[in-house]
Amino acid sequence: MKANDMTARDHYHTHVYPSPFHAGQEKANKLKVWSRWADYLSVPAYYDASLEYFAARNSCAVFDLTPMIKHRVSGPDALAYLNRLVTRDVARIKPGRVGYAVWCTDEGQVIDDGTIFHLTEGVYRVCSQEHQIDWFLTSALGFDVEVVEETHEVAALALQGPTSCAVLKNLGLRGIENLTPFGSQAFAFAGTELMVSRTGYTGDLGYELWISPSHAEVLWSSLFEAGKHHGIRALGSQALDMLRIEAGFLLAGVDFMPAQHAVRPTHTRSPFELGLAWLVDFKKPVFNGRRALLAEKARGSRFTLVKLDIDGNKMARDSYVYSKERKYAGTVTSAMWSPSAKASIALATLEAPHGRPGEELLVEIYYKRDLKWSRVMAPCRVVENVFWEPARKRQTPPADY
Amino acid sequence: MIERRNVVIIGGGHNGLVCAAYLAKAGRKVTVVEAANRVGGAAITREFAPDFRVSACAHLLNLLDQGICKELALEKHGLAMAKTGLKTIALSPDGQHLALSGEQVDGKVPDQDRVALKEFRRFMDKFAGVIARLHNRVPPRLASGQTRDLVGLGKLALDIRMLGREDMREFLRIAGINIYDILQENFTSDLLKGALGLDAVLGTFSGPRSNNSVFTALHRLSGNTGQSPGTLSLPRGGMGSVSQALAAAARQHGAEIRTSSPVARILMENDKVAGVQLASGEQLMAATVVSNADPRTTFLGLLGARNLEAGFAQKVHHFRVHGNAAKLHLALSGLPEFPGLQNDLLGERLVIAPSLDYVERAFNHAKYSEFSQQPVMEIIIPSVFDQTLAPEGQHVLSAIVQYAPRELKGGWAAGKAAFTDSVLTVLEQYSPDIRSKAVMAELLTPEDLEKEFRMSGGHWHHGELSMDQFLMVRPVPGAAQYATPVDGLYLCGAGSHPGGGVMGSAGRNAARVILAS
Amino acid sequence: MKKYAAIVIGAGHNGITNAAYLAKAGLNVLMVEKSPWIGGASVSQELYKGWMYSNCSYVCSLLRPEIYRSLNLAKYGLQVVPYGGSVTLAQNGDILGSYVDDDVARREIARHSQRDADATVRFHRDIMRQCRFIRQYLLRTAPDPTSFRLRDLKELLHLGKAASRLGENGLYDLMRFYTMSIKDYLDEYFEHPLIKAARAGSGIIGSAMGVMSPGTAYVLLHHAMGEVDGNMGAWGFARGGMGAVAKAMNDCFTDHGGETLCGSGVERIMVKNGRVTGVALENGNEYLANVVVSNMTFPRTFLECMDEKDLSPAFLKKVRNFKIRGSSGKLNFALDGLPDFPALRGNHELIKGDMHLIDSIERLERAYDDWKSGIWSQDPYVDMLIPSLTDPTMTPPGKHFMSVFVQYVPPKVHGKDWTDAQRDQFGQTVINQIENYAPGFKKLILHAEVRTPRELENEVGLTEGNIFQGELTMDQLLFNRPIPGYAQYRGPARGLYMCGSSTHPGGGVMAAPGANAAREILLDLGKPNTVPEGWLDD
């Protein structure tokens, strides 16, 4: 079943579509459990989420990114358009570079986050977590720019982990070791163009590979062939979620409520409230949310999103966070036991004035042992650094392992 | 370096001139730049046939604010009325016309309608007073948490409370609904209802059965004119003389007015307004720019959506500006005859709206981008009272004709001739000799009005006047208090509160906001 | 003459709800109903042997869950079963399906417009915001804004607080939402004509306004604020037809000692010295009570069942000016088999939901133009359902019952009463319209019931056949419903109450007016309140 069947009149017979990598995924999916991500079948775990997690931290692992929403932005005003759209200065993303960005409503509330790829001079790819074409076209009023969604036209894989560079070298991508973090480069592969960016959602050395869906299968099999002596493994979404929490990455709809979806207008968050002040560049004269964010900066934010290092070994999923005085301070949005840090860690949204680095708080954790529920008030502290940040993440050229 | 006190006003329409006069009076250094070769915007008098002059867009005064007249001494600057207190003649195809004057009606109507008219005018005038009191206030914001907004809302609530319990209930009941129902509740005469209903829909994209039309009827009665609500006047020399007097007042206070100076764009420096650039390339630098142009032109044209945040630009984009009224001008070799109408009433306001259903049917076409086959009209022959407009013994006729939607299926280039013919055919039913007396006819479609008067959609209110585009949501939230999201840029035209009609309140309110900032 | 604590006139769903809450409070309640059956417009009837018809109201989602629960309707046998989806059929053979699966639903919209698929997220969000606001007021009595009584001031304050919780932009949205036409409102979200038309239909159902009439955006809410099991906007069938709702309610009423008299039309509500004393029936019987509650429409209550001299001329004028216009018709069919819609072949889920025949705003508006000129729409907007695909109790297996709601149908034809011949012509207009989309439909018809506003008025007592017991326009909402000064369920005579859809919050099988009126009556009588508060949702 191809993506263009999605626009066929009888599409409703198919509730969910196989990804272009389906053949490879199906073979690797020993558990035969599938989940859904946007229009596509996705794999929660192929064999064992923990082993997949360790593959990404120890050797390398492959995750199917195809369902991620992708847009192409081009035209004379592409840069001006993007600069009005997002809060950071896009002019600083040169051709062949990639940048993380958020975009806001006029009220300065985050609609979504994503990555902007400056493909060639004046041509950009914007990846997002949610569908954005309505907002992107709304924002295009007054600009000479073309914005199209190309989700189904681009198949994508993430290859993440310490041996990922070695695997790509094996694949024949000459010079891949010279690609710096947040760089992207096109390679010839199997008679087509393979774009590789040194990006990822794991906080480790890793790459993302972008190719036409027609060449997806050959990419998948070639990659696994090239990586067979480098511990390559398919990565499911459960393991990916662990990796991204350790790396401190946000997930829309989990760590923040996208503004276009929030029925309760006060439940949205500004970039400041998500700890993304570094993405807001007030030197730009006009961008969406600027006035509101300036006002917020002057007035102070309502919330802050922090990383928590929690004492003990219990997972703080869906927990309330309290001050030392046991007053409500906020809630955990994502939590896990970090196998690498050997710590219970979490992302939490705290009400002002809580959240300063080093602040000592309590997390109320409910946990079950042999079907019996217990509760613990675990001490925790706000930490500044992400829980996993190996030097190899930035190293260029990276080592082979 | 931009001089802080410099103000550039884009557009020398009546609101721009009022704003200029008040700012200049307060000591600001004001330059008005007007695209046309004369000031006035939609309040002008111009020659449309050799020696025949007419108020080319707005043609009657009914809302001009008395406070402005006094404070700017417009009489001293030459404003005089050729006639005030025009009656409305409801023309009937059978010659049994009605003459309306305030709460009085002459002609064949049942007695119960005469009684009902008194009561109708009583409550309508009273309710219009609530709206009139809003005209000289800056619309309050909702839930802003600011005291002045709470005071503004409190005043409005108090004005409504002060109506008294029964009238307050009636106000809350009818304010949001349609004039058709209210007239049906009160009257029996089709002709009377038609004429009263017409007032509610003139200049709007609505028919008598459209909700909000009670509100537009009230708006029309709501001027702070110092005369009884709805009083209609003809300025001597046409509407242009209002503008000339305003311009004279502004100049006297030191404002500079430059005509034939169209603005190409509004200049920004960082995130603030820096001035304007004229089509000639000349730049006028100013820390304050006030736009008398309509909101769409101001934001999406002169400033550009890219200089605004996207949500706001989208709201402006959705601001409804579907002009729906055309203007007919006839140069007449002599006074036309309207059978059934005495000659001494020919100078009054004549309306063709023989029944509510007639008006509603005329509106039906506009919904589908067609012009009315049987249009409604508001007709005046101002030369009856004002000899300056036409050669002696000859006359000009000026009529507002509805419905003529801005977006016509097939376009106006193709449709104009047919529409002109429909209009004259309807006119002939009431005045059989009109064609033979017409030596020259000019019809301005909304497209023509848009071009000549630079009004988006050819809409004389600069944007539909309805409850979802009124007060704190006019033109759009974020720009409803004359200030805009762009520092230093203000609105002062009919697209702002309290809307169109030659009133001047928007200009004065804007000046007050600017002076207070 | 027997004396009761309260007499409820009319056993519509609101009347029964009201009676049930009064009986629950220990009152001795009599309910009188003109028809031989209970339920009013919430009724199931076997009009053709073996076929059960929901021949008036036909879907159930607005019924407040608080009432469902507190009257124990499940115990009395009520089952509301959701149905999955709806579809709009276009003249060119294309469709716009609405599917329960989010991704399928989005792809279906994206098939027509990718942008509109995405805009739907924003649209649902904004409609949900409006629903959440109004929902707080469904089980509350509207305050009188002219009153200085403590309770009214408190309620006004509640309203003010709820409004300010919407925030500045939310308030502007609210203000615009209540005053815009559904067409203008949709234009701010969508670009595709079929998508707009499909949504616009909800703005005019049961209303004598067109999609371009300001005020119709709000009507949309009356079709979006229902819920089935917490799924806002979901619709469902009452198993056994809409009569099952009335039956369950009436069983609850009876269980609490209530008496129901069918076939007992009211001749007159008796008033003495400004207070009610009871009712006189058409059959000559009189029953006494200090409380009389009318489930009838507002005009019917005062113009037909009361003595003019018991009412002030000013009040009577307001009653006469109450806007209650028939605008809809209803056809019910017993079918020999399932109609074949070529556009829906193989799409078995959509045919189980409501099917709309419309594809443009202009067609909808022109349908309204016909109504304005005094004739039924020649190209009518049709909303069809085949409940027998979901509810196995309605027809023999393989046979079907189809309910067809039609907009617009005038209460009179060119100002004159309907004739039977005109009714049949109207029926033909609708049947032909369906035949256009389902060739062979005519041949399946075993029995057809055609109801114009005349039949709706004569058989169910809905004045002019208005299904909401009064237009849902600004002049008749909240503290203006039915008229200003009488919006708190109390009539002009002491002891006289109103509990029909003519009162706040209006029509649809919601039962909120009946419950709210009961609360006011119990308050006046100093009895403990048996009416539940609305469930909060923050």
C-alpha cells in the first residue's frame, strides 16, 4: 500500500498504512506488536525495549522516522517567512545546517517544536511533531513563499549510537566523519540521493537519513548489512522515549500542550516556560509571539520545565511535585529509570517561583509491588544538565565506537 | 533621528482631518498625506458632468458629532446647511406615498401604525442613545484587568441599566436580532415597514431578516448631532464642504495637508513605526503614524502582513469588507416628476423600498454575488435646496442603490451596463420622465468606489458594521482601541469604532488615545 | 375533585422529567397528556406493522447525563447506543465522511483539502471551548439581569466569572461566535465548499434562519454540545426508538408514585385571584393543584390554555411576538431493504450514521430563500438516518426504518394552511431528492409518513411545528428565554410554571428545562431539591 492511496476515495478501508520500511520492520519485529504513529504502523518494541535502548547507547540502533510531519519551504521570501514564524534567528542556519526551533501563537504560546533543515540556498525542510500546514499557510499571508507538506514523499531513518558513524562509512558514505553536529550533506546512494544529517533525538552520536520512499527498502537492508558487525539493531518507540528523556528532549502532547490543541487556553506554555529561552531572539524585529514574550520576560513566567534527579529507585511517572513544605509545586510530565545514569529522572513542569537549579523538592510516587500499591515522598533536586551527554556527541570526526 | 512630536496621517478623509485638527491643536506637528487631489475621502463634492456637481460618495449628514463642530468651529470655517430635517418619502408604485418625519407620518396608513410609530421611535431613539454614548468613548477591552476598561464596561452596563427595567429587557431582547421581526411586531403598512427597514440595511451586507439589523438601525440613529436622532441634513455645497471646513480647521491649528501624495508603504524601524514612504519615493519620518485608510489597506497593504504577527494578520484578513452599495448620479435637464408627489417634496429624501419582502428579495441576489434585479434606493435631489450644484433650472440626482455586491459573478465590467439599466427601469416606475430628463448618468459600483475612494471592498464603513465587528472587536481584537500591535501606528478611520457615516468620532477618539500615550 | 400537589401538563420528555423530580421530592403529582401516548416528540410508534418508528425526534445525545443518572434511567431500561460516523453526499457523487478513527477522519478531510484537515483541529478546539462555557449553564437557572435580588446578583457574578475565565481573547471569540452567521464563522476556518456545507447544516437545523443569517453559528452548538459517555459531540440512538426515553422517565415517575393520564387534553388552566387552582380538561374533568407546570410551548400555554382576562395585555403581546417558526419537516419510511447509495457502496460504517444531502453554502441558503418566500425548499437539505442498522428492535431483519429530517418547510404555504395535496407534493420533493442519491429508493418504500409543520403542530402540539419550541436566537436565549422577565420558569400567575423547551436552555431531547423548572418549584415550595447539579469539567 503506497502513501498516495491515502488520498484515494476508498482510503477508509485502511486505518493505518505500512511505512516504506515495513518489510524490514516486519522481519525485525519479533513481538509482532504494532502501534500507530500518525498515518503509519510503528513498532513499540521489536524484541526488548531495554536491549534496544542499550544498542543505541552502546553500539547503534535504527528508528523509522517516516511518520514525522515534514514540510518544504521555498521561494524568494523563505528566510523572511521562517524568521517571522519561529522565535530563533533562522539566518544563522546556513545551507547544509540544521536548527531546532519552536513556533508560537501571537500570545507567545508554543504551537509545536521541530527542526529546520537548510537544504540548499533558500530551500528549507521543516519537521514538526504535529500537522502544521494550516498554521504554516496562515503565516504565509504576505510572503512570496511556497509551503507544502511532504511527509509521505520522504522516508526517514534515525541511526543513533556510538558506532553509527562507522556503519555509515561502511555503507560507503565517504567523508561522513567530517559532518559536524547539526550539519547535513547529500550522498549518492543506490542510484538516488541520500541526505544525511547529524541530528537525532537521543542525545548521543547519531544521524538521520532521508531518502525517497522508493529506495527505503534498499536503505534499510544495506544499513543492516553495513552494521552487522557493529551491533546494529532496530529501535522501537519505547526505547526511543527513554533515550530522549535522558537527553532532555521535549515531546509535544506529553511535556507541553500544543496551543492549537489546547481547549483550555491557560494550559499552554511559552518557550520560556519550557526552558527554551535560548531559542528566543528578540533582536529580530518581528516574529510570532514577540510582543507577548517581551511582556512575559518583563513580568515573569508562570511555569518552568525542569529536569529532576530523584532519590531512590522508583519511577516518578505522573507524579505530583511538592516543595519541602509539602505545598504543591507542579507535576511530572515524563519520567523514567535511567539505566545509564542509574537514577530515577524526570521532566517536570513547576509553577513559579519553583524550578531554580539546585532547588530541593519532593516527588509523590505511587508504586506497586506484587499488586500492592505504596506511596513514597521521594526527595529530588532540580538539575541543569541533561542526564546523558557523552563527549562523542560533539566530536568531529567521531571515533568508530 | 525621528522627531517624537511628528505625526503623519495617512488619508485626508473626514476622520483623518478631525484627528489632524485635534492633534495639531494639542501642539503636535501634523502632516496629512492624501492620495487624491482634494481632501475629503468619501466626503467630497465633485463634478460628474459639465457644471453638475454632486456628493460623490456619502451624500447626507446624519451623524456628524456636534462636539466636533463646536470645538473645531466648523461654521466659522464655512460649514453651512442648505437644509436640515429632511423628510423621508416612502415612494409607492401606486403613487400613494408616505412622508415620514421623526415620529410623524403623513399619508395612507392605519391609525394603529401612527400610534405604533410614536412608540417605535421612542424606544429606538432611547436605545440609540446607549450606542450614541459609546461613540465618544474608547472601546473597553474585556478581561484586561485594567481599571479604565472596567470603568468603560461599567459605564456601558450603567447606561443599559438606566433604561429602566422594561426598556432594558426590551433592549437586551432586540439588540441582537433583525429589524424585520421588530417591524412585523409593531406595524401593518408594508410601505411604512419597507421604508423603516431600509434604514437598517443601507450600507450593509444584510437584509431586513438578517440578525444584527436592529443594531445597524440603531447605529444609524445614534449620532451625537444635537438634533433629534436620525435628522438628515444637506450641507451647502455638498459633502465636500464638510471636509473643506475640517481641513481649514486643521490648517488653522497648524496641520500641513498635502494632497496628491499617495502613500506607498508604512516604514518600520526595528519593531516601531518610523514614518511613511510616498509613491514618489519621498519619506516622511515620524514616530507616530495614524491611518485613516481602512484596516485591510493599512495592515495588509501599506504595512504588510509580514510586519505583523500571523494571528493578527489573519484576523485582519477575515475582517469582512463586502461593499454592497452602488451610487447613481444623474444630471437632469429639469425637475423630474414623481406622480403622486407634490413638487415641494422633491428635495426630500426619497426611498424605494415598498415592502420588507421587496428589500429582502433585493438582498437575496447579493448573497450569490448577483446584483438586485429590483434594487432599493435612497434618492436625493440636493439641487432643490442648493443651487451651487447645478446650472439654474437644472438638477442633480444622487442615489444610493442596493444591492450591488463588490464581487459580482462575471465581474462589474460586464455587469455595470445591465445594472444601470435595472436601476433606471426601477426609477422610471416612480418617475416616468426620468430617463428623458437625464442628460448624463454616472453609476459607481463598489468596484468604482473602491478605486476612487480607496476603500477596500468599496465598503463605506471600511468594513461590515455588525455586532461581531463592533466596539471592542472593531476592526479586530488587538486594534480596537485605535492603537495597533505596531508601536506608533494608530487607526482613525471608519474601520475603527464607532464605524462609518460622516461622524468624526473615530478621528477624535484616535487623537485622544494618541495624546494620552 | 381530586387535589394534587402539582399537575404537569404534557408528557413530553421535559414534562416527565419535571414530574419525576417533583415526585421524587415526595409531591403528589398528576401528569396529563393530550395524546393517547406519552413522550410528546420523544416517541416510538408502530405506524406500519412490524416497524417501530421514532417518528419525531430521532437521535439522542443532548440528554443530560446528570439527569440520566439521577432518574436511574438505566434501571428503567433505557439504553443509548452511539453510532459511528456521518456522511455528506455531494451532487457530483463524492462524499465527505466523518469517521470515528481520528486518522481516517483526518485523511478523509485531507482528501478534499489538506489545510482543512489541519484546520479541523483548531475548529474542534474552539467549538469545544464554546461548549464548555455553555454546558455550565444547562442545569442552572438564568439570572435576571434587571434584578437586584441576591440570587440573581450571585448568578450574574457566576456568569461574569465564568466569562472572565475564558480570558480576553476567549471573550472576543465568544462575542463573535454568538453574533456571526455559520457561513462567516466557517469561512474563518475552512476553504473547501463541501467541508463548509457539511458543517453548516448544523447551524440551521430546526431554525428559521439561513446559513448566512447572523446568529446561526450559535445554533451549531446545540448540535455539538451533546455527549454519549463523555464523548462530546457524539450522537446515539435510544434502543427501541425515542419512545424508550419517555418510557424510562415515566417508569421512574410512576415508581415514585406519580399518576399519568393520557388522552386528557387541557381545556384551561384555572386561575383565581392571580394564582392557579388547577386544570380543566377537555373531557370536562377538573383537577385541583396549587402548582401547575406546563410542558406545552410558550404560546400554546398562554394563548390556548388560559383565559385572556387572567393575563395582562402587555404579557400577551410578548407571547404573540415569541418567535416560534416551523422550518422543518419529517418523513419516516418503512423500507423493504437497504437503500443503495452508489456513493457509499462498501462503506458500511457511514450508512449507519446520519447522511446529509448537501454540498454548498449556496444550496443551503437558497433552500432558505424558498422558505422565506413561503414554500418548502425545492432543493431541500436532507438529514437521513437508518436506525434499524444499529437497533435490532425496530424492524424485521433485513428490513429498515429510515428517518428523514428536512429543512426548510414553512408553517404555512404562501400564508395559507397546508393542504393534504401540498403535503404529498412536499413528500415527493423529498423522495425525489433521495432518489437522486439512491436510485431505486422509491421502490423500497412500503410505507411513508410525511409530516409538515402542520402535522407536527396538530399531533405533538409543537406550535408552528418548531422543533425547539421557539427559535434559538439572541432574543430568546438564556435570560431572554422565553421572554425577558419570565426566564426563571415561573409564569405570570402564582403557582404557574413552564418546563418545556421554550424555556432555557432550549430544545433537543436534553431534559434540562424540565429539571431546572423542578428545582425552582421545589425551591418555592420549600421542599428539598432532588435535581442534580451539573457535573463540572475543568
